[in-house]
Amino acid sequence: MLNAVIDLSHHNTISSFAAIKGAGVLGVIHKATQGTGYTDPAFAGNSTQIQVAGLLLGAYHFGEGGDAAAQASHFLSVAGKTPLLVLDFEANTQGQTMSVAEAEQFVQQVYSATGRYPGLYSGASFLKQALAGAGITSPAQTVLSKCWLWVAEYAASPQIPPLWQDWTLWQYTDGVNGDEPRTVGGVTGGCDRDQFNGSAAQLAALWQGPAS
């Protein structure tokens, strides 16, 4: 495993992306959008600084229940040419939660536009329940199985939800829960940190090439 990825949003206070790189981080996945109209106010500025620092840049969209096609279009318009894209598919505590069918439509539209499936971020328990509720028991039943898996699990090891043989990224801490280290130089306080299931060369390949 390689502890070299963090994920950020406007909620994080950044003092130096150079310090983040100096702490051994290789890639940053930043929140870009949510729903059909929200854009993270820090995405544009931080994206530039991430790349200037020589870090790999990824973008994620927080999915909401509703028009998945409009959400995908909004995400793609904001993310632009960001090479690594992710759908954050989890319970929405402030509104309607995205359904499995909506998640499928979202990732299919991203694939149609970019030629590669996005990563799928989710908690193991949430994803397992969502798939079961939709009657999905095998990879052939859903396009979500074509997405590489980014699982959130603040425990000694991550669960692997049905349909995937292994995880690609594991968010092992949210900066408060989970194992150490929970901080990284250049970010004030705790932050989301992620293990990568591979080497630095494999991480670069994930970022730049088809990951399905």
C-alpha cells in the first residue's frame, strides 16, 4: 500500500501545496461539484496550485438524488480536463440521496464523454445496502462494477463490497476517526487521507490511463 493521496474541499485550510508534496503526497482529489448547480469555491484556485506543486490532480462530484444527467454535465463542465474523476456516492444528510439508477446514469455519461469510467467513492456498508436494495448481486447487472473502487472505512482494514474483487483507494481516516497519520504537512488540522493499493508507478497509471 502507498499512503500518498489526500482528498480536499473548501472546508480544508491549505497553507502550502509544496509542503503537501514534501510530506510524501503524490495525488490530491478535490471536490469540484455537488448536485446540478453547486461548485466548490476552492476548486479552481486549488487546482492550479496543486498542478504547480507537481501533484496529481483529481476531481470528485458529490451525488444527490435527482437529475443525474444534469449533474454529470455540470461536473464535466467544472472539472474540465482533470484526468481523474470520481463520483461520491453516499448518504446525503442534507437532501435527497442519489439512487443506484442515478449513479449508473452519471457514470455512464462520464464514460461517454471521456472514454473512461470514473472512480466510485462510497462507504462499504452504504454501497452494500444500496446494491442489495436495487436487487444487484453480480457485476453484469450494473455499470457501477466498471468503476474502480474508493472505499471509506475507518477501521483496521477496509471491507470489499460485492461486485469488486479489491479496492483501489481506501480512505482510512477523515482526520478524526481512523488510524494515524491523520494529518499532513501543508493542511491545517486533520484531513482525509487515502491508501493506494499499489505502487507509485501504478498510481500514475491510474491517474493517466483507463482504469476500468
